Amino acid sequence: MLRAHLDYHRATLAWKCDGLDDDALRAQASKPSGLSLLGLVRHMAEVERTWFRKTVNGERDLPNVWSHADDYQTAYDPAGCSREEAFTAWQAEVEHARRIELAAPSLDLVAHQPRSNQDVSLRFIMLHMIHEYARHNGHADLIREAVDGTVGA
């Protein structure tokens, strides 16, 4: 059930971006917010990478894709980034995450999360990811509507 919900939210983010060119994907929802659909895709690539590869898989020295150090806000800036670049990176991180999750012996697998200095289970991480995607998919709804009027679940 966790895997299905997480995949649903991943697919929803991709769906919110369907049919838009690079310029439309870079469009900001409304001032003062700098959020864009492309920025959300970039951010979620970083989040997938951090929770699954760095935390669960222990790849601690793995650099961020776009963010500076632990400042994940910089991933939101889509300047100079193309749809192809952002989606290729995001989809690669999703595939890494799926492989890591499927290879885990149990959802009760515990990993250490350095940013919070806490031990967390894979179950916690998957629930956190569902929450993270759901929140940002709400942002994506508003951004997409502002870009071209498209609305939907």
C-alpha cells in the first residue's frame, strides 16, 4: 500500500507537467513565490536522493544534484534547466529509490538520518515521501492552473 501511494504521487507530479514546454515549466505560480513545476521536479529529485540513497543506502558522500550542501531550496530555481535534464535526474532517483526499497529486508529497516541525527525506519521514510509529494502536488495544482488553466485531481 505504501509503494502504491508513493507511486501514485510520483505519477501525479509527472502528470501535472505533461504537455508543457521548458518555459511553461519554469513559470512561477505567483509573486512572491518562486515555485515552478520544474523547480518542484528538481526538488523532488533531491528529496528522493537524500532519503533513499543517502539515508537508507548509506551513500553519505553522494553529492546533491542541484542543491548546495544541505540547502535544498536552491533546487527550486529552474533557471537554465531543461525539462529533459530535470526529468531524467528525477526519474533516475525514483528508480534508485524503488530498487533500494524493494531490496530492503523489511520496512522496519532502520537507517540513520544525519540531518536530524535520528534513526528512522524505511516505513517512516515512505510515509514521509508520500507526505512530501502530496504537499508539493498541491503546489503543482496551483502552478499548473496559473500556467494554462488546467485543473484536475
